[in-house]
Amino acid sequence: MNPPLILVLNGPNLNMLGTREPALYGSDTLDDIEALCAETADALDLAIDFRQSNLEGELISWVQEARSVAAGIVINPAGYSHTSVALMDALKASDLPVVEVHLTNIHRREAFRHHSYVSHAANGVICGLGPHGYALALRGIAGILAEA
């Protein structure tokens, strides 16, 4: 039997981790975070499909595709958190458990970052814990799936 597949989505500019504002986002790269997610998923008997896009429409298409192949979604929507009603709607329509994750604490940053449309579609939100937030998000999804 195959382990449940979790789609791990990363939004715009996260491909620049490690070089983009390291004082804020740290020195870990997106590849480092993917390795952490793979290790965590393996320990939880989950499979992951880890993706990044700078394009809102591509993220939405991936969420729509997830309905037929995934058991849950972990998403760091990055800047689309604060702007994308369309991404929120796609996540709601997926009927999958969703955990939103942010590397930084969005509530300690600029006021426009305090609101996330994606949070309206998420079972839970983890922010401010750096890459470790992804591991916690996968643990959260595993718990939701175990209770279902």
C-alpha cells in the first residue's frame, strides 16, 4: 500500500531562499527545506510532492489537481497569502486538509502581511518557526489524516 501523498507547495520568491534577505529568512535553501520535508514525511509514513512556483495560476492548477491524487496540502503561499482570493477558493474547493506555513511570523511584520486569505481555507497555520514549521505542518496533516 502506498503512503498518503501530501502536496507541499511553495509560492513566489521562495526559490530565492538562502540568498534573499537571509537576516529575515535564514540561510536554508528551498532544497534544504525539501530534504527536511522528505525526512519528516518518511518518518510519518507519508509521501510528498514538493513544488515551487512564482505563478499564481500554476499554484491554483496544482491545488485543483491535488483533489484526485493527494491526501492533504501543506502550503507556503508567500506573498499570495495576502492577495489571492483565487488561491483561497481553490484550496477550499479541494476538500483536502490544508496547513499553511510561513517561515517568519507574519504578525510581527508589516501590517499588510497580518491578513492571509489562505488562512480561511486552512485547518491550521504555522508561522515564525523557520524551516521547522514545514516539519510541524506535515505532523499536523498526519494527525488530521489519522483522525479521519
